[in-house]
Amino acid sequence: MRADAFRQQANVEVKLQQHRTIKVGDATLECTLRGSGVPVLLLANAGCSTGYFDHLASVLVAGGFQTISIDMRGVGGSRGSLDGATLHDLAGDVAGVIKAIGCGPVHLVGHAFGNRIARCLAVDQPLLVRSVTLLAAGGLIAPPTGPIGTHFRDATQAKMNGSDCVTVLGARWLSPASDPKILAHVECWPAVFIAHLATSRNVPLEHWWSAGTAPLLVIQGLDDEAAPPGNGHALREQLGGRVRVIDLPRAGHFLLLEQPEAVTHAIAEFVGAGAVVR
């Protein structure tokens, strides 16, 4: 019976999954929609597609939510100039998708650079946002060993697997306790990674750091070198009870794949409770 129930649930998810290409201004964005219910929008790391959110999306859909995953400009089939684009432009792209689908306000989940886009959107257009979950939140406290994009400048391939980004390029994405093989299904475009990071270069921290007034859940790996966990603690100190922080041992920058059960449980509980911070 359990196997039959699982197959039935999988069939339901397939039927409720749709891929859409949405045009927002001069950008064309590929999106994956799953399920129905209160919307949770998923934003990936710089230069990465959203496929590594699949497990989280399945858990949320099974819990009665709709998930919307957006590949940002330059990733996969998504198109749009990044020359001179800013973080506000990328946040505007996400806002355009929300309006085109007609699903707002949404819970936002942003991983790594994706949480900068989420926070910027929450500041720029707060009426579109129910809550913000930050996975690997950086921005204030810099990595101890220099800019995280340094190794990517040596990449020559148009597309790489996440595990190769770690073993070949030396990306600081994992805890020493984690096996790089867990990143095998992460798709990354190194040139786009650099271009995405550049969009926040001339945008002041105060334009996005606070995520407006939305309830905030910060989940961070204690072994994260790219986004040191002091960033989440600083958010909590500055913004008080609006912020809940969860520290995960044996997890680095890709904590969603390093500690999947802990991360998915925390997010499902947060959005399922209406994102009310206790």
C-alpha cells in the first residue's frame, strides 16, 4: 500500500507540474510550477538552475502548497541581458513572474545569491511577499578567504556540474563532512555566476539586507565559508523578533543538499504556520 500511495502521489505531482516561459520586460524566464495552494517561490544560487530544489518542492506540494521555481537570466533557457543589470532588475523579474501568474503574495525561499534577490524584492515590492526564507545568507560579513567568485573566473566550460565546481574549480560550497557527489545534479553556468554576482556590486547593502518587513527564517550551515553564519546572527541582532535563525552543524553553502531533511522540515513548518515568527 505504501508503494501504491507513493506512486499515486508521484503521478499527481507530475499532472500538477507545468513548465512556463514568461516574458518580463526584456527578459524571458523559464519557470516550473507544481501543485496548488499558497505559493512558495524558489530562487537558486547565482548561475544555477533550480533543479536542486526538487525534493523541497515535492515536500511542499505534498503539504498543500504551490511551488514556483524560476531560472534567472542566463540560466538554462532563460534569457535577458545582464550587462549593466542590477539586483533591483532581477528582483523586478521575479515580481513580473508573480504578477503574470497572478499568485501573489508569496513565500520566498532564496538560496545563497537567490536570497539577495528575495530580500531585494521584499524591500522593493513588499505587498508581493508573505515571508522570506534565507538559505546561506551572506552580505554583511565577507568570506574569510576572499570573494567567492574568484575560482569561477578560471572556468572555460559553458556549463558545469556542481560537483565539478567544487573539485575542479575549488568552489567553497560544502562542509568538509560532505561528499561533493551530492552536487552532481546541480547545473551551474560559471560565466552567469559571475554576472549575477556583479548585479549587486553597486547596490548598497541597505537596499536589500533587511528584506523589508517580512517575517524571516534564516537557515545556515555552521561550516559555510562563502556565507559565514555570523550574517544570520547579525540579522537577528539588528531586526529582533522578526528573525528566526537555525544553525546546522556539518553543513556548508549548499546546506539544502547537505542536510535536506532538516532544511525541508524547517521551511515546511515555517510557511505552514503562516510564517509567524515566535
